[in-house]
Amino acid sequence: MTELLSPARPIRVRLDPDGVPTHLESAAGWQPVSRVLNRWRIDCDWWRMPVSREYWRLLIDDALALECYCNRANAEWYVERVYD
């Protein structure tokens, strides 16, 4: 099952030199990204208000899978879905 967070929640992310997330900040502090499970990019609605996001499905601390995205317009990160 999954939990969709609506609205998505802002999150702080540490990146490696290639722009890959290495840590996410939670209430418990910085949590390591164990593995990138998937990565994709969307660009849509260019005729209205453009949306450009890079999505990441991340395994955190070998226990929790999260779907996060980076809003490419302002480089802000959000958690949108939690997998259990």
C-alpha cells in the first residue's frame, strides 16, 4: 500500500556531485538513502503554467521507500508518496 501526501511535503535533501540524493532530513535527523529505486522526469502543461519535475523513488535506511521530486523551476524538494 501507499500513502499519497496531498499536498506534498517540503523536505531538505543532500545531493552528491552528480545531483543524486544521498540523505533526506526528517524529525529524527538526516537519514541516508540506501538505494535509488527509480528516477524519471516530467515536463507538462507548457501552454498554461509549466510543470517540470524530476521524480525519485528512494529507499531510506534500508527500511522505507519514498517518492520525492525536485521542482526544477526553483530546486525545491518534496515528498509526495510513502510506500509501506
